[in-house]
Amino acid sequence: MKKVLIATEKPFAPVAVEGIKGVLDQAGYEMILLEKYASVDEWKQVAADVDAMIIRSDKATAEVIEASKNLKVIVRAGAGYDNIDLEACTKGGIVAMNTPGQNSNAVAELAFGMMIYQIRNAFNGKSGTELRGKKLGIHAYGNVGKFIAEIAKGFGMELYAFDPFVKNEDIEKDGIKPLATVEELYKTCDFVSLHIPANDKTKKSIGYELLNSMPKGGVLVNTARKEVIDEDGLLKLMEERPDFKYLSDIAPDCREEIETKFPGRFVFTAKKMGAQTSEANINAGIAAATQIVNYIEKGDDEFKVN
């Protein structure tokens, strides 16, 4: 019997675990649940003889991968996969996958929740502003970006997007104006919703000059990764421009300094919350389990990332 480990320091919702178990039971696989584990050593011990693994934001390092002697496939239940050591997976002949699109609506709704909370002054009774008629830039027009656009249309926002990997005509057919450069996007838009992955090219790519080009009252919304932000540049900008605001569900390393110096100009969630809905939990978890079964039984590696 094939063994599938769900290793989650931040557990799935119980209904999602039930859904995963249903998929694995139907395939005749054994599900092993490791939630809120105390240490990497505990994870390594449980993972020693499993055939497959499902994780969330857990860091599947080379140490963990190498300790999983029978591992054939690991799936990150979510879009981002920078928490998996892909080199170690490839070296060990292990397929790494993600589940793109399953959390996208949850992330998009959170972005708008943070925007509304901020522009209405955290609902403190004072006069705020509105989203209608404002220019929204979507930095990376993937699965989340498309949901962002769909919601923004309901608010009556003017939409722009930059994504060098998406054809202009594909952006235009959704009623969005594509822009040729990232600089043009930030210079044009009152709000920018950020959805780029964290990699060697993007880390610290969002810095002082780019953010300083935003119009007065500019707002950056980051539901991607904190590593893509140049925090020194962000701090410098917030010091120089009291009109600029930063919203994120991944609090920066400089969180304490921002909270101390710039009250009312930020929104940080208690933890990364983009995928923290029952629906997203269920969608991503079941997708991960289904992809594991399809890979082991049929060799289907459609969502392979290494």
C-alpha cells in the first residue's frame, strides 16, 4: 500500500483533510497525518518510508528530502513552491508539484479586504476614500491576477496589467490594458496588486525607485512573497512619502519599524492568510491528493515544477 504523508505545521481545515483522505482511500493509499510537528527531526522520522508528501508553507529542505528514502512525489498545496528544495528533489529523482489556481480566489478576496480596510481608515469612524474610478495595476497576470481583475471590475476600477509572459491580446480580451514595462505600471496606477514569485530575478526587485514613481496616495498590495520587496527601499520611501501605504499578508522583516514609525499607513495580517479559507483548503488539498494518485498510477506530471 502506498503511503502519503500530510506534513503541515499550519494544518489544513478538518474538512479538507477529510477530502484528501477520501481521494487517497479510493486509490487504496494510506494517509499519514502530521500536524503542528514540533521539529524537523519529527518530520524526517515520519517521512522515512512514505511514497508521497503533501505540504503547505512547510520548508521541504534538502535535509527533509534526503531523509525521505522512498519519496516519489511531493506536492505543495498552493501556487508558490519556493519552500521546496527543487535541486534536492531532482537529484533524488523526486517529482515536485504545486496546485496552481486552487487558492487564487481566496488570495484575490483578501487583497480587496485589505484595500478596503485601509482606505476606510480601519473603520475608525473617520472619512476615507473609495476604489471606484481608481487605477489598479496587476503585476503578473496569472491565476490570482485574473480573479483580482474580475473583482475590480465590480468596484468600477480602471484596470492595467504587466506580465511579460502573457500575450497582450490575452490581457486585452479580459478588458484590461496591458502595459509594456513594469515601470509604466507603477507610474500609472494608484494601487498595484503584486503577484510575482520569489526567485533569483525577482527578489528585492520592488524597491525605492519603482515605488516612488507611483502617484500621490499610492498603495502597494503584496499577497505574493516578502522576499520580492527591497525593505531598505520601502523604509526610505515611507520615510520620505507620508502618502504612500503598504498592505501585505506577509509581514516584512522590518514590520516593527513600520508599525512604530508609520501608523495608519500599513495593513499586515497576523500570518500569511491568502489561502486561509475553507474553500481554498479543500480545493488545494484535494488537488494535491489527486495529482499524487495520477502521477503514481499514470505517470501524469502536468504540474511538475522541477
